[in-house]
Amino acid sequence: MTNAITIFKLLSDETRLRIVMLLQNEALCVCQLTGILDISQPKASKALSKLRDLNLVSDDRQEKFVYYSLNNNHPLMSHILNYLKESLESYPQLQTDYNRLHLKETFLTKCSTTQLKV
């Protein structure tokens, strides 16, 4: 029961939900997430830190970038995210995020060494 409560608490935060929805598709770095979601770097980093502390995301350094990916070892969260993904038309903000995902490479230029800290 504690696992379910933790998952629902994490997903109740809009920023965290939007981040995990994008990470469900592919690994992204902080600057890509901030660009796609149109949020500040500290806000993205705070959300990623919380997700990483609970082992829901992992990070992988590739040269000057740190890419975050979703850990798929949480069946309840995977089920919820799959449902949301299949119902994107009912969630305009999530649909907008998915539509902006193709812009991810344009946001890599925003990365700097100060943005890599999470």
C-alpha cells in the first residue's frame, strides 16, 4: 500500500507527472525537459531530484550532458502512464508536451555546466 501512496503522491505534482510522461518515451537531459515543458531549470531539477531519490528515474552522463530515464520497475506507475498516454486528447497539457518533444535537439544549446547539477 505504501508503494501505491508514494506513486500517487509523486504523480499528483504536475511537473513530475509531465516529466515522467516524457521520460516514458526516451531519455532526456534537463535542458531538453525545461525547453519542452517551458519551465525553469530549478523547477525541473527539483522534480528530477525527488524522482531520483525514490528510484523512479536514473541518470546517465554522456559527455557534458546528463540524461534521465524512467525506471520501468514500478508496474502501477507504468500502468497509469500507459493509460494517460493512450488518452492524451483528454489532457491538453500532456498533449502539448508530446507535440513539443520533436524540438528536443534545439534545446541542447541551453545546457551549461551549471544546469547539470541535480
